[in-house]
Amino acid sequence: MKKKNNKVIFSTTLILFSVLFVGYTVKKLFTDNVPVVEAKTITVYKSQTCGCCGVYITYLRNRGFNVNVETMDDMDAIKKKYDIPEDKQSCHTSIIDDYVVEGHVPLEAINKMLDEKPTINGIALPDMPAGSPGMPGNKQGLFTIYSLDETQNNPVFTKL
């Protein structure tokens, strides 16, 4: 009888540790390589009809941003206000620490800008590339993120 109880206790303990190990491993797998910011506040201007903007907002929130959402009737006015060239525009415009973030810009580029504090107006990932944060599909090569500056030259800021 004692041997049977020992086997049950051993089996139960083994199962418990296995479940804990698997849970820990899954958590690490989905959270370790995700860059997180320290509770920065970002304002996202989006149209009422854009669904991918909501997914991008969730992406930012899941990575530690406090997100203020401004739903706009006229996104062209926002693009003009922040002097975003037509060829660098996307569906939504964000503002963080006086920088413009245009489009589905990955967090790595936002963090790079915030860390380096370059003398630019902001950064942009034009259009709505597949596989970028908030967009469905698979990534097709590197994303080219451009600097937005006073000269309108808009050199490459980074490629991810």
C-alpha cells in the first residue's frame, strides 16, 4: 500500500512540474524577444474605417505603451499638420515625445528613434506593407523606415 501511495505522489509531482515547466517555456517563448517600452504615451490618429489601425494600437499596448486614440474624419489634415510627404504616408499617424511615427512602424525603429533622439521630425513606413505590425500576411524582405525631416529628402532611418 505504501509503495502504491509513493508512486501516486511521485507521478502527481512529476506531472505538476511538467505542467509548470511547459507553462514557463511557453510564456518565455512568447514574451522574451518582445521589446517593451517604459509606459510611454503615444497618440494615434486614425480614420473610423481603418481596421488595421486597431490591430496596430493593440500591438503598441501589448508592448507597454499608453495609447491615446483620436478617430478623425479628415486624415489628410493630420498629414498636412505634421508635414508628411505623400510618398511617405500610410493609414495612421502617431505622435510620441514630439516625434511623428507614420504608419505600421515596428517597435524596434520607434525605440531606436527614442533612444538616439535624432534631429528629425519623425519616421515613416510608407503604405501598409504585409507582415508589418498590424498588417496581415508575411513579411517580404526588409522594411525601409524613412526619416521625416525639414528638407523633405527623407533619408533611410533604418531597415528591419
